[in-house]
Amino acid sequence: MNELPQQLANGLILGAMYGLIAIGYTMVYGIIQLINFAHGEIFMIGGFGALTVYLGLPSGLSLLAAIPLMIAGGVICSVAVSVAAERFAYRPLRSAPRLAPLITAIGLSLALQQAIWMWYPDATKDRSFPQFKGEAIDIFGANIQRGDLFVLIAAPLCMLALGLFVSKTRAGRGMQATSQDPDTAKLMGINTDRIIVMAFAIGAAFAAVAAVAYGLKNGQIGFRMGFIMGLKAFTAAVLGGIGNIYGAMLGGVVLGVAEALATGYMSDVPGMELFGGGAWKDVWAFVLLILVLLIRPQGLLGERVADRA
Amino acid sequence: MTALLEVEDLRVAYGKIEAVKGISFTVEAGQVVTLIGTNGAGKTTTLRTLSGLLKPAGGRVLFEGKPLTGIPAHKIVSLGIAHSPEGRHIFPRLTIAENLLLGAYLRKDKAGIEKDVQRAYDLFPILGERRKQAAGTLSGGEQQMLAMGRALMSQPKLLMLDEPSMGLSPIMMQKIMETIVELKASGTTILLVEQNAQAALSLADQGHVMEVGKVVLSGTGADLLHDESVRKAYLGED
């Protein structure tokens, strides 16, 4: 078996998940310049929401039939928590100095982790998540597990829907206007508070979809899963150009592929034998982030359109 | 007859600093009323308060006889007040067409919106030629046209223009002023804030001179244009 297609596929699967989560960072940042560090936990809660639904379903139901219901359950939980966080934690700090909501976000992140740890049954250790049974499928020489197909289908569909929403609908235009100039958006009659809630909700829904993908891939979820996935997704958002939704997806894919290739091939590079393998994969993600910040701080798709006064 | 807009003893403060210290004026339907004065006189603050972006510290604002106080900015538009802000504030990464559509954000009549977009292109042909272009790529004068066109898209009863001539070339300034005359002729009620007192007063029905948060002189445009103190202070004559 040729190894390159396999590594690319692994990277793509991982990257699609990063990208879905990164949308939430980038949309919220694009509108209120807040890095919502609790977003990783919103992702985690989506996973637990989906698992809860699964456990409540009759045992005869096939996993394929359960998936839509699990997504719905995850999305409802993530969106509810995210919208509540916006309303009660971030909105009162809207005009406070930037640092205040940032610290709030970090605190909220810890609180949500601990809440799941304490109150979700048996969540002090990882809980097992349902997985698709059956042989891996061969696509272009890569072995793809059945569960991984989910994110490869879901991520492009989500992006397509978001792209259409933002560019073609009135609310989407209102969202773009709010991110470019909130005061002037109000003068157009746009209820910017509602737009901000919408950004949090869309980001949370995408994170919940990513959480289902994560569960299907790994066969387990845990209260800590949002931490490293959140950091990686944040990296993806910065890599793609924070504030840009297409950048978030591209950043996710680039990050996932880079991580997979570094994991697979770094040990073949003379002098780098020590740095190959899975143990170093997180390091490469952040090395990439540092390189981007040094070389192209606005990110891959970040741009500065001339705003003439 | 009640005026379209009545401002009574309006006061606005940034923290402890009062920027507008109790001003009163009215705008009758069909009139062009101008507020002139130097930087920091409180003209922009007044407009931003009328459109709901700032909260007044005191006084009363009546629009069509109803109080505006406490109504959020995004609802004031729906009452019929459009505000073209100082510095134009077009949405730079959206196209010209999208900017215009945002001006009609609260309207539901698709056909009417399309007609008004066309009207904006008729008023400013350059906007029609570049409708698919990002608004940030326009020149300052073209951005001003877009800001005015966008404000008109809400079919306002009162159009507030803040410094439409700021930073423009003389030719562009003249074009903008001509447009204001055209709008006035078509019956649009306009509250115009300008530093270019000469231009503003020569087309205004009523003018108010503001100095450090107060109205120090009021009169018809023609009266103020011939007033000695105005000529000295704002028209550069000694």
C-alpha cells in the first residue's frame, strides 16, 4: 500500500474536524473581536449531547438512523450553552476592556469541563461512543474507516450551507455588515445583538457536528477533549486568517494535512529521526502557527482591502 | 402644526464631559436645516444621539410628535430617520450593490427596493457602473455618494448627512452639494451638518451655529450667510 494517500486522507479527516470547530472561533472573533476560549468546551458538550441521545434511543435502531438524531441532540446542547454564555457571560462585558471577556472565556472553559466531570454520569473517565462496524473503504489508495466518512461528507455540506447563508441571505449580509462596522450596521436597522447571538449559535452547531465526527472516529469522548481540539482549531482559524470563514476551513485542512505528513514522514528526514511519530504531532501544529505568525500574520486568506477614508 | 423633528434642551455627555449642553431646534417637513460650527462643537454628537447611537443625558427629542428617547438605533431607522455618518462608513468589503441593499435592510418590498437601487444609480451613475466592485476600492467622493445613496434606500422621512463634503476635491464637493439641492427639490427633508458653512448655508432654509455644545446663533440660511459674526468666524472674512 502506498503511504502518501493514506497520510493525506488522515490529514483531511482531522483537518475537516479542525475546520468545523474553527468556524466558531472565526465568526465570533470577526464580529466582536473575542477569542472565545470556551469554544472547545462547546464542542465537547456537543459530543455529550449526541451521546445522551444515542443512549436514550431504542437498542434496535441502526447507528446510521441514529446519526441525525445524535447531531440534533448535540447541536441543541452546544447552541443552548453557547447562546447562554453569550447572553450572561460575554454580553455584560461588551464594552469592557478586551482582557475581561478573554479571562471570562477561560474561566467558562474550566467551569464547563468541571460541570461535565461532576454531573455527567461516569464522565470522570472517557465514555465510549458508538462506532460504525465494517471494513474500511479504499478510496484512491487510502483506507478510510466508515466512521470517518461522516466528517468528509458533513464538513463540505456545512461549509456550503454557511457560504450560501452569508452571501445570499439578508441575515448573512447583516452579519457581514456587523463584522465590518457594527455602529453603521445599526444605522441600517440591523439588530446587532441578534447577529452576535446568531454567530455564536452557528459556531456552536458546527462544533457539535465536529464532536459527532470526533466520537465516531475515536470511539470515545471525554470532558477534556475540547482542550487540545479547541487549541488546534484556534490555530486553524489564525492560520486561515481569523475572521474569514473560508480561511477557517482552509486553515483546518492545511493544519490537519501538515500534522499527518509531519507525523508520517518527519522520522525519514535525516537528523529529525527523533521528532517523527504521533507523540510530536501537536508540536508540529504549533510550529506551523508560529511560522505563520512570523511570515504571514494575517493568515492565508486574511487580507487588507484598502479602506480609503 | 408640529414639526417633523423637535429637539428640546438636548444634552449629551461622554462620561463627565458634556459635549452637547442643551440645544433646541426644529426641522419642518421639506426643509433643509443645517448645523454649522467648528470641530468639537457637538454637531456629530447631536446626529449620533438623534439616530440612537448615543444616549442623551437630558432633554427631549420628538419625531413626528413621538419621543425618540430610549429607542435603540436599529429601530430608529424604521421610524424614518436615515443617518449618513461622518467619514462615510461604507462597508468596504461588500459590493456597492450590497451596500445599497443594506440601506434597505428593514424593507420587505422587493420591487420597491429594486426601483430605489436603480434610482441611486440614476442619481450617481458611477455607482451603477461599479455595482459589483468592493466599496472599499471607491474614491472618497464616490464613497460619499454611496453613503448618501445607501441612506436614501430606507425611504427616510428625515435624511441626516454628517459632513458630506469632508475631504473631497472642490469638483466632488460641488457634485455632492448639487445632489443635496436635487434631493431638496424632490421634497426630501434634510438635516445637514457641515464645516463648509458657505455651501451649507446657501442651500439651507434654516441654520444653527454651534459652539462648544451650544447653539449660539440661529436664522434662515440667507440671514446667517450675511451675518457679520458668521462671516468672520466661519467664512474666513475679516
